[in-house]
Amino acid sequence: MITLEFARMMARYNHWQNRSLVAAADGLSDAARWQDRGAFFGSIAETLNHVLWDDRIWLARLRGDREIEAQINARHPYTDAPHDWPQFIAERAALDEDILSFTDALTQTDLERAVSWRRGDDEVETNLGFNLAHMFNHQTHHRGQIHAMLTAAGATPEPTDLQMLLLLDTV
């Protein structure tokens, strides 16, 4: 379904975009980050925390680590999320490095490997490549929401165009 090159490029894109959004959000007050802006998850901070939580659970699923998946699922993605901004920044940066390392270590055979996970009472099985594409798509969807909220709050995140990634030497 996807190639190793695509997976690695999207991991780099994820890393770059998260750094951009966090840097833009860093210029806001804590109250402004948590202000309800009418988005699906309410605030910039809540949406950032949702993406952090979801990336963690998908990485655990992709690794086949049911114990970590259960631990993440047991935590509420918002009330148990980091409310301390420096803690969030550190956790996001570490997870992005983990995603980069994970994709760098993948083989084509890994992309075709079956991945099982639970959705409520249902056991779902798809291949790793499909789930990795979903994770990257989900990140992009919510980062678009965050970008819009940041812009409305007067912050200036970097462009989101994937083509810009090709021009950057910093990722």
C-alpha cells in the first residue's frame, strides 16, 4: 500500500510540522493554548494532546505491544494529558524522534505485516502500512485544525505544504 520512502517522508513531515506548531503555540499564554476555540477537541492544547495520545497508541499497535496499548487506552487522552507546557514539549519531541526511528528501521516486509488491535469489543486486523498511513493522515487532519486555531490566535506557524519539506535542510 505505501512505500518505505513514503513512510519515512511522512515521519519527517510529522516531526517538522509538530515543531512548527509547538513553536507557534509557545508564543501564546497557557490560557490562550487552553482557550476553547470551538474546534472538535476545543482548544489548541487539547487538540495537541489528542494527537500525542493517538500517536502513542498507534505506535504501540504498530509495534504489537498490547501491554503498552492497554496502558495508553486506560489513560484519558485529555485529563491524563500533560498540562505542563514544557512537559508536553518534551514528550512531543521524544515521540517524534521515536516515530522517526521506527520508520527508519522498517523494511518492506514490515509494511505488509498484519497488525491486530482492539476497537471496543472488536478485534481489527490490517497491515502495518495501512495503519501507518492512517496515523500520518490523522496527524495531518488535526494539525490543520491546530494551525487554523493558532492563526486565529495571532500566532504564525510555518507553511504546511508537503512540498516545503523538500526545501528544508533542518528536518
